[in-house]
Amino acid sequence: MPLIDVSIAEGRSPEQLRALISALHSAAEESVGAVPENTTVILREVPTTHWSKADRTIAERNSAAEPR
């Protein structure tokens, strides 16, 4: 009974998130023979102000990349 828990930065469309869910279900079925009814996928959308790497949030990196 796979449980796939994914954290992703906010900003994707509902269609993109749905496609990701489907792809994760398919990957579990194809790679480990998971039964679809027993596979759970959790997507956690994290605000870009709460996700950092190298002491800079995604929001900070995005705002620095925008032309002024």
C-alpha cells in the first residue's frame, strides 16, 4: 500500500497538479506493481515564502530574477 507524499512550491495550475497525481499513481503501478485502489498520493503545496535553499526563499529568488 504505497503512500506517496510530495511537497511542491505553490503556483501550479489545478490541471498540472492533477497530471502530477496521475503520473505518480502510474509510476507506483508500473515500478512496484501497486494496486491503484491501495495507492495514496498527498500533494503539499508550500508557499514560496516558506521554501528556501541556500538561505534564499523561492520568492526572494523569483523577485531577484524579475526585471526592475
